[in-house]
Amino acid sequence: MAKLDILIAPDRRLRTRCARLGAVDDAARRVLDDMLETMYAAPGIGLAAPQVGVLKRLVVMDCARNEEEPAPLKLVDPEIVWRSEALVTDNEGCLSLPEVYVDVERPDAVRVTYLDEHGTPQEVEAEGLRARCLQHEIDHLNGVLHVDYLSAVKRGVILRRLEKSKRRKQD
Ligand code: GNR
Ligand code: NI
């Protein structure tokens, strides 16, 4: 396994609609393993492939608390097939927008279909933090970031600040 570099916004690759895989091969399994290692090292509770520059519909997650057993989840071509009517607002972070926390209103529960690492179709229903994380990651696959739920003015302020701090690090 290898730890990958996490892209920081603004970056065009974080704004791309990622491609479906349709099937799972060794190359996809390797990216998923590298993504999990990268996510645990960050640390984060989820990671989408575009965050490591891979423009494919791959997601890894682990929302287990520190005192719980690890519960890694690898999802290929995840798709939301049901959303609860009940909405909840909670604070979200993103590894691609360090230190930017945004209150986002989302359905409290979702059902998601996906292919597992063996290519077998699976379905998962989640609520609370797991549902929020699934929605946040699937947003990434569509080029959507948590700041997109803010007003254009607030989003602009945040993205320009990130742009400047990236430029400072480069030179
Ligand atoms: O680590 C993460 N924490 C988090 C907290 C609330 C809602 C979503 C997330 S996902 C984030 C990691 C990340 O950026 N995934 O794309
Ligand atoms: Ni994110």
C-alpha cells in the first residue's frame, strides 16, 4: 500500500464529474487500498478518489469511533437510491479544504447501491454521520464541495484564501 497526496482546493480535478468503472479490477482494488491508507493517515472518516487525483467513482470510508473496531468500507460506483425526507444540519470538514468547516443541511438517512471490491453489487442504508459522509463523498465524485452549500460570496472568500495559502507554500 502507498500513502497518496491529497489535493487541496482550488484544483480543477476536484471540480470534475468522475467516470463510472462498471467493473472492479486489480488496478481499482489497489487505488482503494491506497486511499484507505491515505484516509487513516490524514486522519479522516472518508475519502473520494478525485481527492487523490484519480477521476473515477471510488470512495473509501470508516466512521467507526476510536474505541470501536475499524469498519473500512470500499465503494465502487456508489449511487444514492433513496433519501429520507427528514433533513439534518451538521458541521462538515473536508481534507481538501483544511480548517474550513461548513454547516450543511442534508437528508438524515440514505440508501446507497455500489459494487464492493470483488465487483459484487451491494446496498447499504445509513443514517447520521455515516449517511452524511456517504453524501459528502458522492458529492466529490460529481465535483461538488461542502462550500458549494454556502452563498457564492462566502465560497469565494474561502476559495481565494485557500488559493493564496497554496501559492505561499509553492514559492
Ligand atoms: O474526515 C472527514 N470528516 C467529515 C466530517 C463531517 C462530514 C464529512 C466528513 S468527510 C471528511 C473527509 C473528506 O474530506 N472526505 O471527502
Ligand atoms: Ni471531502
